[in-house]
Amino acid sequence: MAVPVAPGTAADPANGNLFIAGAWVDGVTGETFESLNPADRRDVVGRFQAGTAADTGMAIKAAEAAFPAWRSMPAPKRGEIMYRFAELMARHKERLSQAMTREMGKVIAEARGDVQEGIDIAYLMAGEGRRMFGDTVPSELPDKWAMSIRQPIGVAGIITPWNFPIAIPCWKMMPALVTGNTVVFKPSSDTPHCATLLVELMAEAGFPPGTINLVTGSGEAVGDTIVDSPDVPVISFTSSSATGKRIAERAGRRLKRLSLELGGKNGVVVLRDADLDLATDGILWSAFGTTGQRCTACSRVIVEQAVAEPLLERLEARAKTLKLGYGLDPGVDVGPLINPAAVDKVGRYVGIGRAEGDLVIGGSAATAGDLAHGNFFNPTIFSGVKPMDRIGQEEIFGPVLSVIPVADFDAAVTALNQTRYGLSASIFTRDVNAAFRAMRDFEAGIVYVNAGTTGAETHLPFGGWKETGNGHREAGHAAIESYTEWKSIYVDFSGHLQRAQIDNQPD
Ligand code: UN1
């Protein structure tokens, strides 16, 4: 397997520091942890500071100190810095993408998409600096003005996962920063190099010292310190529902603003009139793209019995052709899982699945040749799964697809909604009435018609119902809500006391 020469090699790893108050510094203990290439664990991507509670405290202080000046800067000016950052990311897109494939594992085309998603949200939010709309409305009283404005909340704690190591930090940091908050950013310990490259570009773009602080390290040392700090009033977090609930409890004690983006068990419904080749394309892409490690990944196919057999044949035939390997090597379709623990977890679910459904293809770690050095798992399909089976209910976050046959459209909607999650859902059909019913009745934050469950664009709200989140949305204008307080302002220019609700009574 070819080990890339940039941005660092196994012999010359990139050593990452913390970024606090505009300076790259060692942590107080100087202890480090390694980031490994998931396609070849012999390749050390870099060594990164194991930040502590003390380091995190310093980062929070720096963000607090930077807040008054940053919130006072006109939002369009903040947007201009963000625009420069977007341009820098675009210029460095290939370098960032290759670094991402090496550190996180997704194939290079998908890594480019991840970086592009970061660029897209940066441009979108740069423009938001000149919008950030409030309401200006008539007052119920004469000679009185009424309007509402948005204001920043303070220091934002941004805790991000590894599966979109550029896009998700940007989804969170761009709206936080353009609205005038300052940031303490704790990336996943599986992707500290991507985070470091991102923050380097932010510094180069001109975000002032202290507006963005990076602390790498564990969830216990860094993440919990951010969540518990009385000086971090707003938190945005993406990971599992179990961790999200724990964070919600802790943040709830201080009534913090908290935006959670959590688990999914996204389903594709295939009706008997569907274009089965198109459905096969959509299902394979959303089930095995990113090796199933997207919050939006499809892990359930709910198919009308009448077409279950031909659909399954197509899925099996195509899944067989998927090539596993290092995402920088040409022709590779599916990269590795993020780490050995993920391989174990997927393996455990396959064990559960063998007892619940019929294994059609896959079902084991892929260890032939060079793959043995990485965290590879064969794309896996189970058929004959029942809606309430564990593999049909629990988030696996790997390349495992359950095919659930149902009698008709109504049974499909019931099965689709029979989950504690509600991120994305899709339907393949040529029947416009069925499509509209699905759009109305699917319990999900994102619904696709004749497309898979992945591929959300950055200018629409992103997020899910039920245990997928807590009602907040990322991306689009909706993201602004998570990072701003409303302030309603009344200006009375009548020159005398006017009492709302009292002086406006009918004569
Ligand atoms: C995620 O998996 O957490 O819609 C984000 C998609 C991507 C974003 C996924 N645009 O699949």
C-alpha cells in the first residue's frame, strides 16, 4: 500500500499543538497521543497534545477575553474574515482532502466532498454576516417602534466527531463565529490532524487571537470540562444518543444552550413500482459510502414483498463488486472503519444479525493482504429482518444493511417510523401520491424522494426528530438559532407613558 508523502509520513509525523489565544502551545503535561491511519495502522499520522482540564480552562479564558471585541465587530466584517477562510479552504482543498483520507479513511472523492461541505457552509455563513435577520414589526401603540435583534451568547463549546472531520466543525464554528461568539473546539481524538489543519487556516484567514481555540484530548479531560464550565454557555455536540443524553444532563444543570446531533437508523422504502436499478444505486451509496459511518447512512431497506427478491439480487450483485482498500488508491470504493473498536462493534452486531435474519453477503472483517493492517469490514447485507429486530433498531455505524420485507405502503411507513431515531429517510417510487404521503408521514428531519438517505446540502436545516437530537438544527438559517439570543427592543418616541395591553383597549 502506498503511504502518501504529504502532509507528513510515517517517518516524519505531523506533531500537533493546542491553539490557545492565537498561539500554538504544548499542553501543561506535554503528554501526547497518536493518530493512526485507519487503512494502515503502521502509518502514524501524527502526535497530538493530550489536553487536560487545565489546558481547557486556559482555552476558555482566552475565548472569554476575546469575546467583547469580537461581538463588537460588525457582523459583515466577521463575515469577511469567514469569506477569506472559505477561499483558503478552497485553495487547500486537495491537501485537506488527502490528509482526511489518510487520517479518517473515507475514499478521496468523499473526502473532497467533506471539505467542500466545509467551504459551502463558510461561504453561506459569511453571507449571514450581512443578513442575520430579526423582525421589525408595528407596535400596538402610536409613536412606538418594535423590533428584534440577535446577539451572541458567549463562549461556544464545539465538540465534534471524526466522521466528517472538516464539514462538521465548520457547520458548528461558522454560525457560532459569524454571530459573534468565540469558540473552544474539541475535535475527536481520531481526527486531531484534520482539526489542526483547519484551525491553521482559520488563523491564517485572520480570526483574531482567542476567537478560536483548539484543545485536543480525551472526552473526559477536555469535553467534560467544556460541558461543566460555567463560562461556556452554549455547546454543540455530535455523536451517539447515549453520550448526547449524558451531556444534556450535565449541561442541563446549568441550563446551557445545547445543540445535539445524535444517532440515526435511517431507512429507505422501496415500493413495487420503483425503478429498482436507481433504488439499488441509492441504497448502495448511502449504506456503504463512508463505510456506513454517516449519521445519515442507510441501514434499513423496507421493501414491498412483491419486489424484495429482485431488489435483493441487485444489491447482492453490486455489493460483491465493491473494492475495499486505502481511499487514496485508485479504484477503491470502500475505506476502513475508524478504529479497531469499531470493527469489534460491527462484528458483534453481525453476530446478533445471524440470529435474527439471513446473512446474504459479507459478515466478517476483511483481512486479506495489506487489508490486515487496517480496520476493514466487508459490506454486509442481511435479508428477512423484522422491523423490531436489534439489527433493525440499533445504530451500528458500519457497513451493515438490513432488508426488511413488508406487505404494502402502509406497513412500510409504520416500519420506517418504528425507531427511536429520526434523521433521514427516503422513498423510491414513481407514484406521486405515495411520494407525497411519505413526505408528509415519515418521522424524520430529512426526507428524500428517489435518492438515498445521504447528501444533505448546507443551506437547508440538518437534524433529526426523536432521539436523533433535541430540536436544534445545523446548517441553513436554522443554525443561527443555536448560537444567538433574541433581544426584543421597544422605542417609545411619543414623549409620554404608554402602557401596552392597557392603553390600546378599544374605546
Ligand atoms: C453526518 O453523517 O453526521 O447528508 C453528516 C450527508 C452529509 C452530512 C452527514 N452531507 O450525508
